[in-house]
Amino acid sequence: MTEDDKTLTLDPKTAAVFKRKNYVVEKKLNEGAFGQVFKGRNVETGELVAIKVMFIDKLGEKYNKRFWPRELAALKEIRHEYVIAVYDIIRADNKYFIFLEFANGGDITGWLKRSGVPLAESLACYWFTQVSKALQYMHDEHKMAHRDIKIDNVLLHNNKAKLTDFGFARNAYDEESRTVAMSATFCGTQPYYSPQLVQRRKYNPFAADCWAMGVMLFAMLNNKFPFHFENDKAMLAEQLNPNFLPTRYVKKFPADLRELQEMFFVIEEKSRITMAQVLEHPWILRKGK
């Protein structure tokens, strides 16, 4: 398989497995540092699938030992209406092939780029509420943090938002001590970093997810990030300044929406809003109807 391949070249043994499981590959959708994503089809059912191909030798020893087992666990455990479904996982030819629910609307990043304007408040709330339900399910039912919440990881299928990409997901609760297992792995995507991540301090991964959800909400409504992220020191100064965020809004938003937005950006992790609280907030209840 070369960088320019438009389709997926399979060795004979892997091709035989694909045939036995009724999968055919149609075309490449996109490519990342560790692999590629292809559009495929189950020829028996006619259902479209996304085939995520992970190159084992590109993942590296640390990822294979630490992060990949966590992603596999998350993929197997997380079953929710607003999470991209996993149909099958195959290891062959020094690759992992993950067969996923096909999202026919791309991701929210692509939607914003195509439209060139922020989401309407009602649509932002509709999709944001769906992602919030998925993340609340992960946090409260599975005690699992996602750790890479961003609009790129929200796919759209039949106009519904679905959370995906669990490469950094981990169980973040110690059952014996009944306390949150603090994290010292500084992962995720920089514009979505909480102050604790910016400062490279141990952090509560559930609270970090919630901060990132606040960044996501802001990006959906304003088509830009709330804080400048080119320089850690400058980014932290903006995060710590309570007067900075209002200067970033592109228009005047309702009071309850501004209140919710600012509840995500509370510096102290213990005081930051939780996903369960998000789903009970007046703006969500008012606009989600």
C-alpha cells in the first residue's frame, strides 16, 4: 500500500478474511499519522462501513502497550446511540482493521469549513446535547474518560452527532479508594487543553473532558477557538483572565448560554461543571426541546 493508493491493497490471507466476513473496500476517505480510513461495504447486508486501518509499526511501542489496549477496551465496552458503533476488529498483515459505523455527514470540523459560518444556536445545542449524553454515559456508567474531545472527533450520521476516536480513552476511577485516578499523560489536542494540561500538572481526566467540551461548544457557536493556543504562557494567561472570554464571542448570546459556557471554564477542577450537570442546565433543556 502506497501513500497515493486510492483503495486498500490486501495480501491474499487478509483478502480471504475480508471475503469470508463479506467486506469489500470502496475508496480512501482520509489519512492520519498512524493509518488510513476507507469507505467499505458489507456485501451481504449492503450496509456501508468505515474501515480504520492502523499500521502497527507506526503506532510505536508505547502506543501498542499503553494506549491501543485501552482503545480496544473502549471500543468493545462503549455502546451508545451517540457513539460510532464498532462492528468488527481484525489483526492481519501487521495492521489493525477496525470496521465502524459509516458516518454519511463527515465531522463537525468539515461542516464548519464548508459553511464558513458558526452553527445556528438550535443546531449547536442539538448536536452538543447528543455528544454530552455520550460523554456522560462514558463518565458515569463506565468511569472512562475520553481525553481527546474535539469537533474533529464528532461525526455526523443522518444529522445525528456521534462521538468517535477512543485512542486516549482510559478508566479514570479507582474502585478501591473510590476516588478519581489522576492522569499525568498529557494527551489530547492543544486548543482543548485545560489549564492543568497547559501547565503539565496532574489532572482530573473527567474535568479535562468537560473543559474540552466547553471549547467544543464555543467553536461550534463562534467558528473559532476561545483561547489562542500558539504559546502556552499566553494561552494560560487568557484562561486565567475572567474578562477575556467575553471579548471572543462573535455575537450577543442569551444569558443562560453564556452562563453554561463559562461553567466549563472554571479553573478549579472540583468546581467545574460535570456532564450530568450539563444535561440539566436550563439552556440545554430550553433549546433541546
